[in-house]
Amino acid sequence: MKLLIAVIQDKDSNRLSNALIKEGFRATKLASTGGFLRAGNTTFLIGIEDDRIQSALDVIRSSCKVRDQLVTPVSPVSGAADSYIPFPVEVQVGGAAVFVLPVEQFEHF
């Protein structure tokens, strides 16, 4: 058995949740916040049998798309803020960061 931890962008959360349910996967959804853009994320915890890992990864891959977004950088904390002129920067957001961890024991009460 494995534990999949999938961190995705909030925009993909409902699509992934519906796709997981449709394919018969059970998951716990947690609200989280990203460090780089400080944007809302959703973290899915999915307990899964070893033979279904690839199917779950396929569902995540098809539901969570990478897209480009313009972001205005946050001003620096140091004293150089007087000469700082923020220009929007295009960055890639979305997709999924998925961790696959071994599960030593699972109990359901």
C-alpha cells in the first residue's frame, strides 16, 4: 500500500476531486498555501494499493494542467525597496507535485 500526496492549484481541485470519485479513488482534501506565489493550493491524501498507483497518477496528470500566469513580484524586505520597480513576470503554475510514500500499516475504524 502507498500514500499519494498530491499538491495542486486550487483551480484544478474540483476537476481532480470529481475525476478521482469517478474512477473509484477515495481521497482526503486539505487546503494549503504555496510558498513561492503564496497562492491557494489543495493537497490530496490518497491511500492506494500498489497495483493502482499508475491509474491514480494518470487521473491526476489529466486533471491538473500547467498554465502560464502573469505575476507581479513582491517588493524586497531589505532597504533597497526605494529603487524597486515591480514588473509583471510570466511564470508557469498548475500541474501537480505528487509524492508516493510507502505505508507500513493502515487501519480503518
